[in-house]
Amino acid sequence: MFERLLVTIYKKSNQAAPSHFISLNKNPKTQKEITSWHKKEIFLNRVWYFVKLKVRYVIDKYLRRRLIRQFQTKPLLPVASWKNHLERLQPILDLLRFSINADDVIERSEDILKHRFSLLGRIYGNYELKDSKPSEYVPIPWHCDPRTDHVWAKDMWYRHSRKDVPNGTDIKIPWELSRCQHFTLLGEAYRLTRDERYAIEFREQIVDWIENNPVRRGPNWAVTMEVGIRIANWIVALLYFVKSRELNDVCFAALLKAASKHGQHIMANLENISLITSNHYMGNIAGLYMLSVLCPVLKESKDWRAFAKKELEKEIFRQTFEDGWDFESSTAYHRLATEMFLYPLLLAEYVGEPFSDDYAERLKRMIEVLGECAKPDGAIPQIGDNDNGRFLVFRSDRDAEDLQIDYLLETAQRSPRIAPKIHGVGSVFYEEAGRYLLRSPRIYLMVASGPKGQAGLGGHAHNDVLSFELNVDGEDIIVDPGTYCYTGDPKCRNRFRSVLSHNTLCWEGLEPCSLEKGLFMLPEEGLLSVEKCNVGTAEDVFSAVYEYSDRSHYREIHLRKAEEEIEIRDSCSHEGALLSFVCSPGIEPVIENGGFRAGKAGFSFDAARAIEIEPSQYSPAYGKLECNKVVRVYLSDKVCVCKIKLSPQ
């Protein structure tokens, strides 16, 4: 009797929560606040999820082998029809791919054959290949952080994998490797050369991963977003190799079975039971949608497709503002979110099941804000967290860690409904998201002055209100410091989130919002009021006041177009304030004439008590550090005017 009850609950645990539990998310509006009613609904969802979790744990630990035989059969997998379906869909790669440099693709693919992977700012791998024969496949350590040599047990229950992790160990490294985003690189090399070595490597890595990552065991099942991203990359990459002689029916059957397990795991562990839904939930449903369309032969695919499409239609409005910006207060996460909404739309249009016009219009805005706010070199500025996150990586001839968005602009042009219109000149203000771009022919100045994001939770925000980035003649002068790490080094994480690491006014030892509430919590504790954001013929003006801890900071910025000059007026409520200017690596600031010069920009101040240049660190991408300089300007008064003049071209 008890075992039959467990079986019933186990079956339900591989389904989404019933509709009377999931009654939230019905109104597709941006998540801006968390109501008491919303908290009650979330509580019911969490209770249901943890009941399922407890049952699943008991079964996995004690009864798995005996019970699975009772309610799981081994049906013949429809491999032949699936292969035919994939062959018919293979042309969709032309919609998804980006123009590439063939030589770079081949070179990078050879690294993958040698098991050398670029992960989170470093090169890892070459695992014991020196002692192996060229024809031998050497297994990849899928559960290892090579920096600390920590290895997660592959039989550990997935919900326990983030417990008792040694200091300095970063679980994102095995996660990133197991996303298998390098599979599209192998696919591109195969497409260019028809060299079966790439197909063999793809096959062997898939088999290796499946054998060493049993379902709900080890770190690579711990976060459902990772499961969604991984299966999307597996099946999309398979399109490259579908006609290879090295992939037989046994391989296709193993892949199809693994795809089924991934889909079931996603549905049983949806990341929609927190106070908000975020990029994690998007990763769940985007991956599930790609899986269901590319694997229609699975019995659950029809239901999965309907569910995922409905949720994507909903989440694009819940997780973005009307101006097009993502609600998490991070430019890098905006790019990730754009990918997770874009690729399902392209796939849906190809199979004749397009998303709604409203969905397409909001996605178009998401792409347009990226294009408008890109710097002259095509990269977006760093605001908020940056963990190099990507959904599918088709620009395989360069690092996926840069902040370029050219591939998104080109790919979006392939769908008339979302083809962006980018002006690329003049100043642009996005008041709802708090992004203010002042721009002239020589000057690019982006001001961060918006909400903390995630309905006030601030999970990916920094203490950067009224900070800015400055680019002159295509060269970065003043930059955001970046992110560098998450849980691997909490002190470093907080240092990069600190107000002292950003280009604004502060008082030493005083954070506008506490950094002590969690590495992914930065609730807004101050009050921001934007007073002016005007675009004029002669000058553009932005001004705002930020009040926190019984103090206030007023900043007013003028961009004088004819003079190509910037004036920043700061006034504050208390004495003892300082201004910080984080210089881009390669820019060597020099103190001169009561101010300093950095590259082509000269900074002068009318109330500087002292100016100091300090060594610092800048993170262009997650896991990467570069040496740079930061200029500290200690104020002698409560009001200071900074003028920034440019050297002649």
C-alpha cells in the first residue's frame, strides 16, 4: 500500500504543479513589487514542491530499483521517425547561425578534441590526453573545479550538491562545462569539413556525460536552468550531425531517452516557486520549448510545447519593462534573456506555430535597446552582474565571454516581425529601466540610475546608482568594474558590488544598500528621484537625487554637443565625500592642474581637497581579472563641479 502511494506521488512529481496551485503569473505585467497575496500563492507552490521532493528523495535513496520496475516500461523508441524529423528541420540552422571565420572555428574545434575548454575566463582541460592514444576517448571530469581540485560525488543527490562546498570552489565551472555550448562549435567544424572526428567527439561526449551524470545525481542536475540550457544545446547541435555515419540508432536512442529525462526533470523542478520568476525560469521554459519542438516523438512533447509556449508568452512581459529592458538591472542578463526569447521564436516561426505579435513586438524592443546602447565597438556596457551567461552560442569563432551583440542584431533580421531599427546617434533615455545614454559624435556616456531590479530584491544589481561609463572616440575611459565571481569568493563578490567600486559619490564605509543580506540580495534601501532628462539642440541634461541613510547625493550631467564637453555637478548633504573614477585597463591616469587626465579626457574639479591614484582590478568577464587604476577625488566642500574636456582628434 505504501509503495503504491509512493508510486502515485512519484508519477505526479514529474509533472508541473496543478493549476489550482499555480494561480500566479496570470497578469502579464512587469514584476515590480511583491504583494502579500503573491507570497501566499508562492507558499502553496513551495509546499507542493517540497512534498514531491521528499517523496522523490526517499524513492531515489531507498526504493528506486524496485519501484521503477513497477511503473516504468521500456517502450521502443521511435528513432527512425525522430531522425527524419531532424533532417527536415536541419535547414533551421541557417536561421540560427551567425557568419563566422572558418579558420578560427577549426582552430577552436581542435582544442575541443583535446578537451581544452574556455570556461568562465580560463582555459581548463587537456585531461590526461598526453598518455592516451589518438584514437582513444578520455573521459571528461564533469564534476570538478580544477582551480581547487574539488570533485563533487556523481552519486550525490542533486539537491545536496551545493552543501559543504570548500571555500574558493565555484560550482559554476562544472555547470558551465555541462551546458555543452561547445557542441555547436564541433557542429560548425563538421559542417565546414565533413570530418567525422567531430561527429565522433560529439557522440563520445554525449555518452560520457550520460554515463557519469545519472538523473537527479551530482551537481549538474542541481539547477533546472542548467538542465534546460544543456538539452537545448544537445538537440540543436545534433542537427549538424544528424546525417553522420558515426551516429547510429543506438546513439539516437540514448539521446532521445536522455532528452525525455531532461524534460521530465524540468517539469518536476520548475524554478517558479520563488517570490519572483527570473532568467532561471526562462532557462527552464526556453529549453523545454526547444526540446519539445525538436523531439515531437516523445509522448509528453505536445503538452510540454503548449506549456512552455504559454509561459514564454507570459514571462516576456513579466520580466521586461515596456521600454524593452530586462527587469533584473543587468545589461549582461538582458542579453541572456533576449537569447532565451529569440531562439524559441525563430524555431516556432519555422515550424509554422508563431508566437503572438505582442510577444514579437516586445522582443523587438529588447533587441533594439541593445543596439541603441552598444558602444562604438559593438559591445554593451557592464551594468550590474555579468556571468558570461548565454543560451545558444553560434558565434563560435571567438570567445563567448565578450559583450558583443552583433550576432543578435544579425539573427533578428531574419524575422521581419522582430527586425530591429537602430538609430545609433543622439542621446536616448529609458526612464522605466533607469538607463540614460548621453551621446555625441565623440562621446558615449551611459548613466545607471534605475531600480535595483527583480521587483526590488536586487539579486543581480550593484550599488551603482548615478554611476556612469565613458567612452571617447571608441575608447573606454571610465568603466564599470564588472563582477568577477559569485559564490566562490564572497568577499570579492561584495567588493565588486560596493559603491566604492563604481563611478559615483560616496562616503567611505557607507553602502547605500547593505551587502550583508546575501550574495544575491541587494534590496533598495534608498530613494531615487530623477528630476531632469532632456535632449536639446545644444545640450542634453540629466539630473537625479539619491537619498539613503539620512544622506543625499544630487548629480547633474550636461553634455554640451558643440564643445564636446561634459559637466558633472555633484552636491551632497554631508562633508567627507569622495568621487571615484574607475579607469579602463590600458588607461594610465595622470594627476595635473588640480585634476587628472585619462586618455583623451581631461578632468578638472573646483572642490578637490586631494586626488589619489590607486591600483585596482577590473573584470571584463566572469572569472577574469585585469589590473587597472582608480582615481579617488576627496572633496573639500559639499558641492563639486567636474568638467571633462577632450583632446583634439
